[in-house]
Amino acid sequence: MSTELPEPLLVLAVPAFNDNYLWLIHDGRSAAVVDPGDATPILAVLARLRLKLVAILLTHHHGDHVGGVAELLQHFTVPVYGPKSEIIAGISKPLSQGDDVIVPELGLNFSVLEVPGHTLDHIAYVAPRQGWLFCGDTLFAGGCGRLFEGTPAQMRASLAKLAALPDTTQVYCAHEYTLANLRFALEVEPDNADLAARFEREQAKRAQGLATVPSTIGLEKATNPFLRDQIPAVTERLIACGRLQESTPAAAFAALRAWKNIF
């Protein structure tokens, strides 16, 4: 009987395009990639670290998240997990709410959440044991995705699913939008001390060329306006700015998203 302990899993941010993060999960031997919009940097990291790709996980159909799949499949024969969608070519394991993903080579289990709003087919992956959330373009550090296909009500419900995860859950979103998002958040909640402190910390990270993600669900609940539409200070600010007439959380969320679109 082997007494070798499994290698710890690491999550590596692979920068791509102008501000994307492609996420590579590995144990020093095998790797899974989340949202490989570009194959080139993924192949480079796999070669440099001598990793074998064993799975591809997709959150939604936008090109900067799926554009590298075809090329990766030319090099590796692996399952491709993704939303049940006719738009994305190459998915071999279509997923819906409540499905589980098991990556045996990594000893890694995910549960799947449907989180429409940014797109109608968007899903998120939760690794409960590790406390990880890979949420694509639904929840950002300090913000949320634009509503290209879904409604404010859909996005709000999707964010509520993510906000219900444990506060310690690490949020691996797909873009480095944090400082822009937090500038908007400060416009919404100028008296939020936690938010002001976060902005200073994230500015310091970016000044050193460091990523601002992952964040945590607890941090997002304390500082992200799109998880705080029920907070009186938020609705009062929206009313004072003439952006909200009906003082309900749903209306406040829609008003926040409309304001952020032009901020």
C-alpha cells in the first residue's frame, strides 16, 4: 500500500489578451484549465512546468473564454466540460445546475451552478473542499459582468447564488477589472470604510504588477455594490443621484448596472 501523500493543488493565473486570466489548476504533474481563450500561453506554461493537460472547463461561450479549445485538443485528448449550449464547439461533457465534475487525475471535484445574466448559458464551478469558485464573467472583484443576454433579475439571482457560498470561498474571476470596478463602487458608497481600505490595497498590488484576484465572497459582500443593493446607503445614493425611483433591491440592482454601463 502506497503511503505517498497527494501533491497539493495550485491555481495559476495565466494572463492573456489585455486583461484576461486563464486559470490553470495543477499538482505538478497534471493540469486542468478554466476558460482557455488563447491556447498559446497555456501550452507555454504546460511545457515549462512539464504538465499534462487532463481537462478543460468552460463557463460561457464568449471567444476570450473558449477560443483556445480547438488548438488545445490538437495536443491533448481530454474531456471538455461546459454549459449545455449549441454555441460552443468541442464540449464533450455538457453541464447543468447541480451536476458534478470529477477530475480524477487531480482528485478534484466541482459542483455546477447555472448563473445566467452575462450570457444565458453561463455556469460557474465550485470546488467545496478547496473553497474555490471559478465564475467566469458573472462575479468580478468589485463588480459583475455586463448583461449581454440576460436580464437584471437573472443576474441578481445568479449573484445571490454565489453570495450564499461560504465567506472564505476564493473568487477566481476571469478579468483584471478590479480598480475600475472599485472606483465605481466608491462613487456608490463613498462612506464605506472597508471599500476605501480595499481600494488602497488593490492599488498597491497593481502598482507592483500583482493580480488583484482571487478575492473572497466575504470581501465581495462587504465592498461590491452588486452584492449590496439591499443596503440602505446604496439605495439612498441611487435615489439622491436621480437614478432610482422605486426603492426595492431589484430596482436598485438594475439602476446600478445601468449606471456602471456608462461610468
